[in-house]
Amino acid sequence: GLFESHKLIFCSMLTFKLFQTGKLTTEEYNGAYFNFLLRAPSVLGAENPLADWLPSKCWGLVLKLCELENFENFGTNMEKDAPSRFKEWFNEMTPESVKLPLDWKRLDSVPFQKLLVIRCLRPDRMCGALAEWIRTALPNGRDYMDCDGSSSFRQILQNSFEDSTSTTPIFFILSPGADPVKEVEAMGRQLINLQLNTNYWNVAMGQGQDVIAMAKLDIGHREGHWVMLQNIHLMPKWCIELEKRLDVFAVENSHPDFRVFLSADPSNGIPIGILERSIKLTNEPPQGMLANLRRSFALFSKEDFEDRDAKVKSILFALCHWHALMLERKKFGPMGYNMKYPFSAGDLRDSAQVLYNYLEGSSSVKIPWDDLRYIFGDIMYGGHIVDDWDRVMCSKYLLYFMRDELLDEIEMIPYADGKLSWPSPQPGPHEKYLEHIETMPPESPLFFGMHPNAEINFRTVQCDQTFDMLMTLTGGSGGGGGDDENVQSPMAVAEATCAEILEEVQEKKFATDDVSRSMSDEEKGPYQFVFLQECEYMNGLVYEMVRGLQELQLGFKGELTMSEVMEDLANCLYAEKLPMWWVKLGFASTRPLKSWRVNLQDRCAQLDDWINDPLNIPKVVDISRLFNPQSFLTAIKQLCCQNQGLELDKLQVFTEVTKKEPKQVEAPSKDGAFCMGMWLEGARWDPTANSLEDSRPKEMFTEMPVINCKAGMQTDKVDKNQYICPTYCVPIRRPYFVFPAQLRTKAIADKWVLAGVAMILDVGGG
């Protein structure tokens, strides 16, 4: 009854609870260690002596780890005693199974402490390491972690059926692409010679179906039939009636053969009583390219496939492969797609049907690739896609796969440059294609046209989400370690944080009215309006912060009754999260609270510089420190309009990457504005070649040099040596789009589209 993504969280909570209460004999529980693992606190702004191979965020975590008992020398050992050996360990594919250098190899005998090191240095491997720890620490842990991984859904259903009774329904929690009805009917034919509308009733819930469902339940209860009620989440109010009816049946003693099967999407509207009495099962679609390609290809029967000519077979295989790519790409989060789309087997089936209609009986030798690409990419799949950048990515895949070379042989792994190869199969019988599918190399982001770093990214996000959820569920505290004097209570932490933040922001106030009055109307240009607006935004945010924090301080002192809003604020301060109103009035950010505070100071510093000399903008503007970077780019266009007498809506911003660092810029740009604060994700910038290149291993973001942003007339001309790079405020990308930048590239621009390359303004940091 658990989705794959929740199994680790459930098993972790179970194991942590036993660990805290001293029921696990493997090692001793330590509250400070446990809190470190959950919260991963970090020292911000510290100089990183190992910056050539270790991200600064990791070094900040290491410094905090050194404050824990038994870890005091860890940072010194890394920095001074054996940096090269630590670097080797850091670059291992699976560092969790490799011994640490020096005396730290002893951590293999206390695996929970080794988890702390992995949490600092390789968060992308954390979920795997945690699962392995549970397998060894929990009695029979392997059975819990891998409970039914090797069983088919039919076997699990039959085992569950043996546990079910006339008063215990089987409840299917649905996920996209799962259809438990077929499995139930197949099992019924084996067990009770199932016949629809005779001893088995199937009702798809919806308007007016509640009466029919109740009638079928009554018949089943008396006669001992099976009743399947699908999608009960569509009728949450009626579910309460269903619960009462099941209670009545339990009292009346149903026929022993009576069975109820329910299915629903995850929903809050389903009464807890129904969930508690049911055996809950999930059936998720397969994970991974190989499993998805097998499943896609299995949609087409052998007989039907053999009837098709060689051209259709080749295109159909490429279509199945592309379908698997489109489904699996979502695991890369915002680098994969800006939004989530419900692509399904139906889209593939309909696309195949269109393919047959187009090519069967067509005497033309030439295949209408443009038509096929348009129908697949803009209608069948494109009908789901609403984000323009996702649509571009989809069309570039089709441009790669749907071409004449496919009929001979093409490389199924786009733009891999020989790093990984898997050619398309030669046209042949059905079995040959099945054999070819099994020769697929081990899965890698290269399959999607992405850099191997993309996997680190999504695994790190998975780690963050898992621990966020564990923090929420455990109340964010180690608990159970009451004898540990160093662990402060949540409210004490919140009170200290409250005082710190108040001290930082209390004096911040930008005198916008005075500055505005000090300039004449002629002196107030587009840039001045942008910076005045930025100061107003900052004043609004700081005012709300000071008001809320002062109120909370009075609450801590007992001079005010703690309201729900004040408690929420205190909880956020403890959990290192941003309070709701700060998010609403603030700037787009994915940073935890501590890092957000540092960023707030940086933003204020830039505004201070400007307010001291309001007639001139800074020589280099850090647009990542603006609430609304778009308004600054619009100001560049407005100035161009005024100077050259052009129409604003026919202008766009053009980017020219310089070779300068901010400190090397001596004067403002003559025809635009010098901007900094942009980071590349998915690729790196090579300053010597002045073009995009593949990222270095484990380097997630690379800072761009100063960029000259200037306005010019919009053009439809496509420069093949240019990649139009979307720019976003934060790594979650949509809806924080800023503008499209133009970056030089030696490789074909489509390569960077598939790699999900974008520029991010505020990459955040722990």
C-alpha cells in the first residue's frame, strides 16, 4: 500500500523509532548525530580550501560536522592530511560501499556515523546509503526494504486476496498508467469462474452511479459475488455512505464469498474508516528506460507487427523509444520538464494508428517526416504540453529520431559523441526487435541527451525531499535523546534565531521618498524607476519581517498570547524554512532560511550602493539580487527606444558574453548594461573558446562572466552557432522565467535543448 517513493520514508521512520528507543543493537543512539542527519546544518560563507574539487556547500556542512563529538579532526584530515585520498573517495561511483581514508575507515563499524559523512559530501548517494543502513540495522531489514520488489503485481494481488475477507475490501491506490481491473478479472476467472454481470459487478463511479453501486453491493453481499467500484475519489460525499453500508454488512454477516474491490487516486476525500479496514495495494508503472521500452513495444501484438512493412517497423520502434524517453525524462525534475505531463500508452497507440494510416497503401517512396513530426509532437503528445520550452524540447527529439537515416541505422542515444552507443535495430521479425531491446546499455542520463551530472542533481533533490518529509513527520527533532544537553528545544532555537534576524534587519529602511524628491523628472530615467521600485519591495518585506518578529518576541516573553500565525513563524524559524508572508512579499528563492538571510543582506548592499548615487546605476548590475529582474531588462529596451526612436514591442534583449570578471569592468556599458549573477546549469561556459561546452563531472552550476545585455530589433533569423538559452530566477525554473539569452556554441544547438541547459540567477546554497 505504499508508493515506491514512500517506502524509504516509511522504513526510515520505523527504524529511527527503534533506534531512538534503544531497540537496535547495531550501535548506540546519539541525539546530536540524529539531528545532524535530519537537518544537515551548514556554516555559510566560509572559505573553501578544497574548492577545486569540493562544492562550497559540502565544505560548509563539513565544518558543522566538525562540531560533533568524535568528528573534530575530520575537516583538518580532509584539508591538510589526505586531500587527494578524500578526493578519490568523493569521486567514487558508490562511495557508501568504499572505506573512508585514514582512521575514518573505522566508520564502517558504526554505519550510522558514516551516513553523516555521506550526507555532507555526497548527498546524491544518501537515499541508497540510508536504504542499505536500514537493511543491516533493522532485524530482517532486507525483507522490509525489498518486500515485494521481485514479485509481479498478480502474485501480490493473490497473496493479498488470501488475507481478505467479506468485510475486508482490497483498495487499489491508482497511479498513472496502472490498471488493476484486468488483474482482478484474470484472478477471478481462475478462482470463481468469474463472469461479468453474473457473479461479478464492475461500476465506474461518477454522476448517478451511486444508486447502481449500492444495488450491486447488496446483491454481492447476499449472493457472495465480487463487486469492483472504480474511481471512488470522484464521489467523496458518497464514500461516507459507502463506509456506513460496509459497517451494516459487517454486522449482518455477508456471504463468505463476497468481496469488494475499490480503486481511487490518492485523495483526502476518502474516509479514514474505509482506508483502515482495507488491504491497500499500489501498482506503479515500471521505472527506467528498459522497462518502459519493453512495456511500450508490448502494446503492439506480434501478428499486427509482422504485417507491417520494414519502413513502418523502423518508425514504430523509434516511436516506442521516444515514448519511453518522454515518460522517463520527468525524473530529472525541472531539467527534464518545466511542468509535469500525463503522457500515456493511449498517446503512443494513437500515434501508431496515424503512422499506419499515413504509410499503409501509400505508393510514395518519400516519407512525409514533417507531417509525422507535427502530428506526434504538436497534436498527440503536444496536446498535453503547455510550456513553450518543453514543446521546443519535444520537437528537437522528433527532429533527431524522425528522419530518413532511421530507415537504415541511427544512433538511438542523441549527441552522445561516442560516450555511449546503441544503434537502432535493422528491420526484421518481431523477435529480433525484442532481442535488440535486451541489448540496451545500462541506463544513463546520456540516453536523454543530458549530461551524467543530471543524475546527481535528481538524486540530490530526492535526498532533500526525503529528509524534508522525515523532518516534517518527526517534528524536526531527534527526540528520545533527552540526556543530551547540547540539543536545544525547538522553541529555544526559534527564539535565538528570531533575535538574530531582528538584529540584522531592524535598521534596514530605504528612504525612497527622499531620493525620489532629490531627482528632477528629467533625471528619473527607466533605471531610476527600477531601483526605486526595488527599494519599495525591500521596504515592504523588511517591514513585515520586523513586525512579525517583534510580535513573536513578545510572545516568547509571555507579554502576548501565542497565536497560530506566531506559532507557524516560530516553527519556520526552527525548521530553517521561510514563513509564508516572507515568501509572498519576498523574492523568488529556494534557499533555506540561513542562506536566504545572507542573500537578503547582499541584495540590500546593492540597493545601498545605488541609493548613495541614484543618478548612476552600478557599473555591473547583479540581476540575481533584484526582486524583478525583468523590469531591469525592460528598462534597457526603454532606454534604447528613447535614444533611437524605436517601438518598444519590436525590441528584444540580446546578450553578449564578455571575457571579464565584475572587478575588471571599469566603466558602464555604452550600449546597454553589464550584468552579472547568471549561472549555467546543464553545461559550462568556456571563456577561452567563448562558447558552451560539456559540464565537468559533479559541477552542477558554472558562473558566467559579465554579460553585456543590450536591446535590438527582434529577428527571426536563426544563427546555427547560437543556442537560445532560457533564463530563470531559481533552479525550479517555471514559473520564474526571465528572458531568452543568446549563447555561442560550437556543437549543434539542439544538443543543449535536449540537455535542459538554462541560466539560473539565484542557484541558492545551503
